[in-house]
Amino acid sequence: MDHDDAETLEIVVDPARPSGRTLLADGVEQSYVDVADARYLHFEYVRRIAAAIDVAAPRGAALTALHLGGGALTLPRWLARTRPGSAQRVVERDPAVVELVGRKLPPLPPEVVVALGDAREALAGEPSGAYDVVVADVYRAARMPPHVAALEFAAQVARVLRPDGLYLINLTDLPPLAHTRAQVATLRAVFADVCLVADRRMLRGRRYGNVVLAASPVAGRLPVVRLATRVAADPVPGTVLHAATLDAFAAGALPVTDADLG
């Protein structure tokens, strides 16, 4: 999560789950952390990102991870709990978020380092081939900033990933999902393997919501069958588009480049 400087931030207790804490920006839910159990993931899109990591890497194995957009640090906490020893770097542009989360929520393990900065600028400074996983959840005033939606940004992610690494993006979109289709085309111009995870109702154009995209530099790297099984069993069932079904979904969409953004 990245957020607009004018927003009012607060962390509130979940009345339905006493150990739950929700980070709100102007009253809108941004992140959720269970202070008693970091394995609990409240939002379905976070569970989908976690599912992709779980099925792509050996159970319990420590990973190197770069999180672009921090919020309440839900996924870094989950990864530290489920894969102890994972070296993680978090980049969050809003110091107010970092200050509030640091003051109101449990401390992070020493393997998780939080840095203030812009996601794209921070990415450019990262070493090549350093990460098993890169997660992008970057928003400004409820929109993904254009400079992190471009092909050139995706190419930088590919550079910092290990050869068989995993890139995961949280997108928000609304019918007719033009932004998502363009992002699929953008990732496919850089990565050899791409899939999409979302609620079927959203893919039918019936609702606004979150879409998770997964990508890897290696063709056939994404364990799409296991991922589809996992997300179909979620309390909010998801579906996976890959190969031919993703071709059909993204037909006619073009990659987004810096030049397109002016």
C-alpha cells in the first residue's frame, strides 16, 4: 500500500476479531494485521498472493523478498512467520504510514527492513538477481501510479529477480478491466510466464475489486494447477487465467511504456 499525503490514517480494532487491526486511510480499509497470529490473512487478494508464494516455493523454505508498498506490513509478517529467516526489504513512500504502524503494531523481526522511498527509484538501486519474490502493492489516492505500471518498471523487476523468481502485483480495477488487460500485456512483454487470479464475478464484469498477477522469467515456472486448486478453495473463491484463457482475456491489449505516459 502507498497512500496520498492528505489522507487521515488510523489503526482500529476489529470488533469481530479482538486481535485484528485494520489500517484505514480516510476511513477506507488498506491493510489488516492479526497481532496474535501473523498467519491470518483477512483480505482475499492478500491470501491469493500468499497462495502463489506457497505453491511456488518449497514449504517453509526461507526466501529473499522485496515488498514495494508497505502498508501495515501484513505480507512481510506472514512470510516471517511461515518462512523463518526470510530476508525481506520493504519500501514505503509515506513516512506517516511507517510511523503509525511502527507505533501501534507489533515490532518486526530483524530480518525485515523497512525503507522510505519511491518504489521505482528504490528498485533501480537494487542489485541484479537478488530476490526470490518481488511484491508490488503500490497505490496513491487509490490508483496505481503510472510509473510503476510501465514496461520499463517490469523490466527492472525482472532484473532484480533470481532467474526462477516470482513477481506478484495487486491491482484494483473495475469493468471493463482495461487496466488489468494492459498490465497483462505489459508483463507478457517482459516475463516468459504470466497468470492472473481473480474472483469470477469480477472477470465477468460484475464488480470492482482486486486482481493478482503473477509472473516469472522462466516459461512454465508458475504452478498454475496447484494455484488454481488453492484459490478455488478460498472462502472467496478465485479462478486462474493462464496461457489460452489469458490470451483470450488480454486480446488486443498493448503493453504500457514510459512513452505512453508522457
